Amino acid sequence: MTSTPTKVDYDIMLPLVCEEHYEYSALLCCPFPGCPNGTSSEEIEAAAPLLEPKVYRRAVWTDEEGEKSYSWEHELPLLFSLPRVMWRESMRKGLVAKYDTSESPIVYHYTTPEGLLGIIDSGELWMSDYSYLNDAVELNYGWPAPIFCTSSYVSPGTVFGKG
């Protein structure tokens, strides 16, 4: 017998859902069990504007030290959430500077409505290989963005992983 998923709100602006666990998400429910900003339910249901509701399941991530972290997942393979979870945990553990939305520059991205909902739903914006661009000039305009973004949040000389 499966339980009915807990219904939660969906906010396309990706607000800070939980300060303790540093969870920014369109799903307004912290995935960490026992958190007052979350639910004890293992499944939640939410709908992006103009889309059918989706059911999300709590996923468990365990780091090298055995510390657990959590996220909400739906039909995509868990691997697709790895970058978002790793960045959140790096910020939460103080390995990289925390993201401050009050200091964020505005980023414009041309996409379809479906693409926008995919970006909002995953919390990720992927860049294409430059060889697939329609116009080589796009590379000149796009290249400084990842350098600026990473230099804003990662100190020079930062080494990730264990040596």
C-alpha cells in the first residue's frame, strides 16, 4: 500500500526553501527528513505553472564520511541531479562561498517555454559545446560568463576533492 504524496507549492523563482540545509528549489519543501521546512512523507506532488503535477521521491546521497544529504527526484535518472546536489553540499559545508541572490547579476537566456520549465524544474542551466553554435561570434559573447560566475563564488587556487 503506497501513501498519497504530500502536495507542495511550486515557485519558478527558485527561492531559499531552507536556510539550515541551504536548499534553493522550485519545490517549496526541504528534502531533509525531520526538517521543519519539509515533510515526513517520502513523496511529494507539485505542479509547475501550466503543467500537470509530478510526483517527486526523496533521494538519499551519502558522502565519503558517511554524512547523508537529500534531494527530491522524479523520472530522470538520479545522475542528472548530481551537480546541483554537489554544489549545494559544497556551499552548506563552507567549501565554496554561498550564493547570494541579492548580488546576482541578471542572466538572459534564449530558450523555448519547455526549455524554461526544464531549467526551472532542474535548477540547472547547461552550456553547449561551442562547435554546435550557429554563429562563431556567440563564443566571444558567451565565454566570459562561466569565468565570471565561477570566479565570483570560488576562491582562486581552490582545489576540489582529496589530493
